[in-house]
Amino acid sequence: MPEKNADMLGMVDSPARTRQHKPAAQKPVPAKTGLAGKLRARLRGLFGRGAPGKSSPASASASASTPPKPQAAPASAPVKGAPRLWQTTRPELLETIWGKGWHLPLGVAMTDVLVRATGLTKEMSVLDLSAGLGGMARKIAEEYKTYVTGLEPDAALAGYATHESKRLKMTRTVSIAAYDPETYVPEKRYDCVLARELFFRIQDRPRFIKAVAASLKNYGQVSWTDFLAESDVCDHPAVAAWRAHELGGRAPMALQEVTDLWQTLNYDLRVAEDRTDKYMQGILSGLGGFVRFFQGRKIAETAKPVVLAEIELWARRAAALQRGVRLYRFYALKK
């Protein structure tokens, strides 16, 4: 992890920094001043005085006692030399943080790891269940000369991904559409199914995983990453806050639950690899790079909620990962 990125995020804890201190000197990070709080404070500092959508008591009282100044007529063109306000949509913001075509950390590296296990060839069909902005689907189609069907739960991301595939003239090898994982039923079968950080968000996980298993041909393969948590960490304040924010209070699956479920579906779970440390490095690198990108820019008011919501999401995920939630990579083969 680049040290510069960690510094710009407020000196957040990282595996490398933690190892530099004696265990006895380490203290739990209070919930209000933990990773999520540091990231919020850092971004609000970049936004300027006051959090987006809020005003300070001083400014509120001043505005109440001071009559408003007359408003000038709207200018027909931007004032020359005035700072340009930075506008963004969520798909554009994700690319700013994680890279062109990617909506999650470690896009290229994780794609390589997931695909390498499958021995993919151009004769094989691929289903990507978390297509995001289309980066993984397009990378696979380009490198392996195979057709990739992408499905994405977020309609805005799916629409952006489709537009990019058209722009890159890749619609003959990549198709991406929005879908609802809660009601997903396979329409055809594939040689390989891929997914990233998806199963933990599903309400009826056993039903969805059974549908995923039914999407595969005989001797089909599934390669995926997901957040897991053992029962003894689920009640930690940082983990509980993440669960409440993103999962409606539900807990992610534990490792043994995942193993047992795929075995009951007659799959050979050959890889269950903890990649939490590398994932944390990816998060901090992406967010640190975004802070650097953002310095010196002024953000439009309409973009502030989009940025803060995304930072809040990743700050809570990172805080939960620091407190026992794990990011695992899996590979299973249909028997």
C-alpha cells in the first residue's frame, strides 16, 4: 500500500502500520473517530467549511440576522477565470476512484486471479453476475476472445457499462443488462460464472446460490469473491454499523456456511483464500488516489451527496474489515 495514500486518509490503520507497534500499545479505535469518521472529516475538509447539505451554527445565525443581498442577474456565460465546478455521476465517480471501467478495488488484478483458476478458453461461455461498469467482462472478452454475458444489480451502472461497450465497439462480444438477484432465474447455462462481492448482499442467499449453481453446465466452474464474517465479530460496533448501513442488520455468511452450502449442491470447493490484506491495500490506494485527485478542485453542490455516500460506504466497509470481516476468494467445480 502506498504510504502516501494512507497519510492523505488521515493515517488510518493498515496491516503494515499495525505491525510496527507492540500489541500492548494498541487500543480499539472509538467508533466516532475510527476509519469512517476520518474519511468523512477528510472529504468534508476538501469540500470546504461545513458538511454538504448542512450549515454551521455561526452561518445559520448570521443568515438569520443579516438581510439577504440583492442577487445579480444570471450570467449568460461563465465568468472568465472563475474556478470550474467538478460534476460527477456515481458511475463516473467509481471510475475516478477505482479506474476506468471498474466499480470495485483491484479490478484488473482480481479479474486475473478469478479467471486464472478457470482455464478459460475462447470456446467457453462466461456469465458475470456483478458486471458493474463492464471492466471485467470487456477485459475477459478481449483477452480470451470469448463471449461474456454480464448482469448488474444497479441499473445505472448497467446502463453506463452498455454505453461504454457500444463506444468501444464490443457489443458483439459483451452484453450487459440490469437484473434483480433476489428473483434471478437462469435462462441458459454457462461454462463459467464469475461474481465479485455479491452474495453477501442477497437476502435469500441459499435460493440465489442454488440459482447460480443451476446456471452452470456439467463440469461448470464458479469463481467469486465475497465478504464473510464469523459470529464472534458480528457484534463489534464497527461491524454492526456496517451491517446496519449496507445489509439491513443481516450478517454475512461464515466460511463453514459457504462450504456446506456448495457441497450440498454437489460442487467441489477447491479454493477458499483469504485476501483481506490485499483488498484493504486496494481500498486505501483507491481512496488515497481520489483524495489527491480532488485537491485543488471545487465540487458542485449536486455532486457532494454522491461523493459522500460512496465514501461512507467504503469507510464502513474498511472499518468492518479492520475488525474481523474478511474478503475471500472462492473457486468451485461442478462434480
